[in-house]
Amino acid sequence: MDIIKISQINKLFGNKDNQVYALKSIDLTIEKGDFVAIIGQSGSGKSTLMNILGCLDTPSSGSYQINGVETSQMNNNQLAELRSKTFGFIFQRYNLLGNLSALENVALPAIYNGTNITERRARAQSLLGDLGLGEKLDNKPNELSGGQQQRVSIARALMNGGEIILADEPTGALDSKSGENVMEIIMDLHRKGHTIILVTHDKNIANYASRVIEIKDGIIIADHRQNEDICQSLTPTKTTTRNVFSHYKYMLCESFKMSIQAILSHKMRSLLTMLGIIIGIASVVTVVALGQGSTKTIMENINSMGTNTIDILPGKNFGDMRSNKIKTLTVGDANYLTQQNYIDSTTPNSSTSGTITFANESVSAQLNGVGEQYFDVKGIKIESGRIFSPQDVKDNASVVVIDQNVKNKLFSNGENPIGKMIIFNKKPLKIIGVAQKLTTVGMSSDTLTLWTPYTTVMNKVTGGKYISSITVKVADNVSSQQAEENIIQVLTQRHGSKDFFTINSDSIKKTIESTTSTMTILVSGIALISLIVGGIGVMNIMLVSVTERTKEIGLRMAIGAKQADIMQQFLIEAVLICMIGGVLGLIFSGLIGLVLGIFLADVVTLSFSTNIMVLSIVFSMLIGVVFGFMPAKNAAKLNPIEALTRE
């Protein structure tokens, strides 16, 4: 029974103007279970014929049938499946993958045949045991002799059954003793029913065959049978069948494992590949964290000015040089605003500067006359003592609350300031409370500040009837913008003209939020450029990797890998490299945040967001897909025989 039949096969190389025939009108049939040796000098076309027989290469014209099926009608995937289930290749240079053990090299074809890991490892172990390599299962190729490597190659050829064994100069790289051992193994395979097609230039090796075909200049010049040994007792190897979804899931898992192996076996190259991603992700996350941290700090400071508050000051705006001459804001204005339903509370403010005297110490300070609700409106907390009461305001009480700077300046010896009397511009004031450290925006950290009832300032210190400002707290259910418009309208009617301006904390907050968001987006955009550059670096190194691993790709295709399998593996490698780079980038960003937190805690605040971290990992994986696609596609498009023979 003929297992192979070829008719009028031609193979040409070169362009139309300079074509060379490698094979000319070859007609050949090979029976199932036969042992055929194809001999000829270098350049005679014997290897080209073998590559066509193994479906690694395609003829320029003619017919090639295997078990009655025309191969020219098959697509790439069908040819890959045919190579996987029908052929077993034994190469002169073994073509073992250096990063895999002997067991893993032998089991490799079964991956593309859909065999589960338990079955393929058991079969690989059995095959290696039969070939005398039972103790070398975990050895890498560089830990094996030439003869042992060739036996691993033979075991790999038998992994999926190897109905047809194609041996290309199987003893060419071996010493005579090892060569004899290999030929004994091949003879034994023939006796078990395998169809053997052996290519050699050595007539002594050809003498092992039942049939010898001599080829010269692309033409068969001799074909004679040495004996009638044709063995057809081969037991078919069990094949695994899966539905489309199950096969896709299986190959995805296997490609993932192979990608991990490839990354770990080239650690330095993988690290250099992901370096751009690491820097890019670290830059983006750190910049966003810095923006969010700065925004958070600014918002906290704004909130310390008072939540939903509006300050009313004399003049047209900040910087108005005439503002100190405008004396129109009164306590009556504050009381009138208190009566409005959109106002929660008001506090008049009357400020002056002067000299504090305590014991033998005299220092300059700012005295703020405020209402009892001022501390709540401005979010000022008391460390010790108390704030003044409504009765203190009503009675013009000579009481004062001091800040931390006053306490540190006048009571540096640890003396309790509560109850002590200080002199401000020759007016005695009794200390009833100490405020916590102030963090309010715009307030100098070294300014000495005191608070006393505004009635005390007006009636006992300055003697003026006008106040310097009014602080209003807007009711919770009212829009601060609407309340601001109403305040302007009411006070303009009371004063007869608009001789004041307002500062709305909510408007400041929104402006700062908008500004910081814009700056974060801008700087993040710049950081994203570095991430894209990193992606381009991934693509370049993956393209180089495809070139370096051309023979590996050719081998995988020879033993049954489809184009989709090759593309999937390289694409997963790119995605994994970028994902790992993204994770390392996050770790690097965290280290940056830690260092900045230790050395620049008072200057820089970073706030890391879980959402940004997750998005960064997703984006890095997307970079892997986008920039890994071209290298993966190039790898999948390689011609198997060109890949195998490329140096």
C-alpha cells in the first residue's frame, strides 16, 4: 500500500530571470512500512525532496499525496496538523531547545497534538527509557553527548506516533560508534512498522535501507530495492480530540507556560525589554499620585479656611490700595446677614497689629477680633482651655486665645499659659485658650496670632466702629454661588454701592481642583510618552527575539505548531513582559513615594490610587498587545524550512 505518491514534482528557486531547478519532474511512490534511503552529493536536491515530503516546503508544481490526500489543497493549519500526527523528524543537528530538559523536548510535539500534561510526560518518559535515557530526563541538551541528543531527537520524532520518520543525515554529526547506535535504533523503528525515509550522502548508511534512491542535479537517476523488508505492523498512537473552545483554552494555557519558560530562560533580555515599561509606569503612577496628593493637601488647607464659607472684605478686590480707607462694613451688616435663611452663621472680624508684653518679653503680633462662631467656621481646634463665649462677646471681655507660635515664644519654659495675663498695646488680656497648630492657606507659619472678641478690639483696643471683614457660613442645603449673589445684592442695597468684594471658598476649591487636574493630565501625558517609547522598545527587542529564535520557530512548526500557536505564544510573551514591567513599575513608584516621604515629607505629598494602579497594569498589558502584535505576526509568517535552515 502506497503511503506517499508524488508525480511530476518540480521545485524552482530564484526569480523569473534567474531560476534554478532544485528538483525536476520527480515521480516517486513509497510503500507503507518501507525503509528508503535517498542519497546524493551536496546540492543534488535530496534535502529539498525530503523537505517537500515532510510538508516543510511546497513544490513549485506537481502532485504530492499522502494516504491518497492531495497536500496542495491543504492550508497552513492542515499541513501543520499533518506534520504533527504523521511525521517525525530526526535532524542532523538535533534541533533541541536549549532551555528545555530532555523530557520537555520530547514532550513538545504532544503539546500541539492536544495531549494533556500527564499523558505526554508519561509517554516521553517511556520513550526516553526505551532509548536508554531514563536517567537523563531532567538534563538540558548541553548536558548530553551528541549521541544522547540524537536519541532525544528520535524520541521526540516518535512522540505523536511518527508513522513516517524523516531522518536528515542522522549520523552526520556523530562519531562512528554513536552513529551505529542511532542506525540500530532506526532499524528497530522500521521493524516496528514505521516508514523510514533517510537522507544521506554516505553509502554505508544507505546500505541499512531496504530501498535506495539516488538523486543528482534534481533528477532521480537510480532507484533499486536491496531487500523486501516492508513492515506494516505499526500500532496507531492514540490521538486526542477536543472541541474548538476546549482546544483554544488548552493552547492558551500551554502558550502561557511556554512564554513563562522563554522569559525565565532569558532573564537579562526580558529585563531589558521591560525596562521602558517599568520607567513609563513608574513615571505615570508617581506623577498622578503627586497630583492627587497635592490636590488633597490643598483641599485640606482650603477646608481649614472654613467649609462652605464666604469672606466679605472692603475694596474692589485683592490689591486694592484704597481698601484700608474704605470703612463701610459694620457689625450691623453681619447681624443683618445672620437673619437671612441661606446663612447659617456670621462672625464679624476686626484686626489690628501691635506688641505683646509678658514678663520681660515683648514681641509683635496680630490680634484678630472675631465672634464666638469663628473657630467653628474656620475649623480651628483648641489644644487646651476654651474659646470665648457669646457672653464674653457681649461683655467686651478682656480674654484672648493664643496660637502655638505665641505659646512657644512667651512660654518656652513649659509654663502653662492658661490664666496668665498679657499686655497688647498696653491693654491687659487674659489667656483662656491655646489653639492647635494652624495649617490654613495663606497664613504664615511664624506669625504670632491672637483671637479676642471683636467687641473687645473695637471698644477697648482700636476704638473704631467699623470692622475689617465678615465671615459667613452658608447653610448646608444652599448653593454657595447663589448665597454669594444674594449677599452681594443685600449689602450693595445697604451700602448704596458695591464697595466690598467676596471670597468664596467653594469657588477657590473648584478653581484649584480644575487647575491641578489640568496640570496632572498635562504631566501624565508627558509621562505616557515615555510609556509609549517603552512599548516601542518592547517591539524592537521582540523583533530581535524573533530573529534570534528563528530556528526554534521553525522547529515548532516542523513538529506541528500552527501559525496561530506561534503568534499566540509570542503575543503572550509580550503581554507578560509588559505586565511584569507594569508591576515592577508600581513597586518602583512605591519606593519613590517612600523615599520622598522620608526626605521631603513637608514639601511633597503622594496619594496612590488603587484605580490608577489597576489602570496602569491594564494599560501596560495593552501596550504588550499593540506592540507585540507585529513581532508575533512576523514569527507566525516564517516559512518552516527557511526558519530551520537559517543560521
